[in-house]
Amino acid sequence: MSSFRLGAFRVARQVRAPCVRNTRRYASDSHGPADHAHSTAGHGEHHHASADEELGTAFYVIFGAIPAFGALYYFSQPGKDGQPNSITKWLQKWEEHREALADKNALMTAALEQAAHDKHLFYYAGELRSGHYEMKYPEIFQHGSARNVPAGTYIRLDKVVEVYRKQHLDEEERKAKKLAAAN
């Protein structure tokens, strides 16, 4: 039994030795779990990643900023005999566009006011003969947003609405009497 036991210990030691021994792995030995079988095939061969690195975005931004600032410095220098620099000349060219835009806005405002006046001519032709009409445009009552308005900002318009509703009913009654008299 003793010889059998010694033989069993010897076989167990040989089987257990590769399992127990810790294998060291270095970063250069394998490239991850997928490459494990590949990296153990050639024990002495190491496959290194390429050492070529790109310069990156920051390099190009800085490399481009240097000539850009040089050009800005060059163009910001005043001209001979105290003339304004190139940037000031370029900005003055846009000043003309601002004046043209202001003229265009003034014409647009005048056109809209004339359109509102003409709208009242069509809607209130009978009332305008006297040269007086109540409002410049009816939308003036609710000129702002109806949402997110703090309490007390707008005036209560119940009395105003009632006045105009009564005027409307009186006008409709007058028209109905006029039609009944014509028939």
C-alpha cells in the first residue's frame, strides 16, 4: 500500500504543479482576453502596439492660433499718418448697413400703422365719419402673453368687455329694426 500511496502522491504532485504555480502576466505579454490564445502560442514573441501617436486637436488649434494672432496684430496697427486700421474700416462699412436697417424698420412701422388705420376704415366706416374711433387696434387689450403673468399685472377688463358687448347688442338691434322697416 505504501508504494501505491507514494506513486499516487508523485502523480498528484506532477498534475498539481502547473495548476498551483502562479503565472505572471505583464502588460506586453497579452493584449486582452481575445488575444490570450494568440499571445501564448509564441512564448518569446511579443507583439507591441504601434508607437505612432497622432498630434491631436490641441496641437493644431495652438499651431493655427499663432499665425491668427499675428495677423490680428498686423491688421490692428494704425495706418500711415494716423489713418484708421483695417478692422476699423471694415466695421465702418457695416455701420452703413445698420443705418439702412434702421430706415427699413422705420418704413415697416409706418406701413403697419397705415395698415391698422385702413383696417379701421373698413370695419368702422360709419363711426369714422365723425373722425373718432375708440381704439387704434382691438388687439391692444391683450397685447402681452397670457401665460406666466403675475397676479395684478393686467387690469380687469370685465367692465370694458361689458361696454363693448352692450354697444354690439345695441348696433345689432338697430340693424334688425332697420331691416324690419325696409321689409
